[in-house]
Amino acid sequence: MRSLREVVIDPAIAAHQGRLVSTAGDSLLIVVDSADGAVRCALRFQREVPVPNGDAPAGQRTMVRVGVTVAEGISRWGEDAV
């Protein structure tokens, strides 16, 4: 995950003026100020994140899922929350 962040994820976040707010396991919460930037960032993730499935059956393939939500963020106790 570290190399994936350095090569694909962090540059995409920076390119779309986003910021990484929190992580949990293999999930990331990223805030991007514009809806257009968020969608472009998500599309870049899906295009550039390598998914080595080879001949794996459909039920055993690695999936990269990205969700985009439009909402106002709030800051509480010095931390970002959505």
C-alpha cells in the first residue's frame, strides 16, 4: 500500500487539490474542494491503480472501488469529520 500511495494515490490527491483526512485499514478518506476535482481524482485512481487479477475467477478478483459524496465537511476538535 505504501508504494501505491507514493506512486499513484498521493500524486492524484495533490493534482486535484485534495487532502487525505484519515485512513482505516485499506480505506482512505480524501477531501477535495470541488466536485469536478473529486470525480477526476476518483477516475485517475481507477485508471492508474494496478489490479493484478490474471485468470482469477470473478468472485476472487481484486476490486478498486471509489465513492464520491457531495457534502459540507465539519471540523471538530481540530480534526476533519464528514
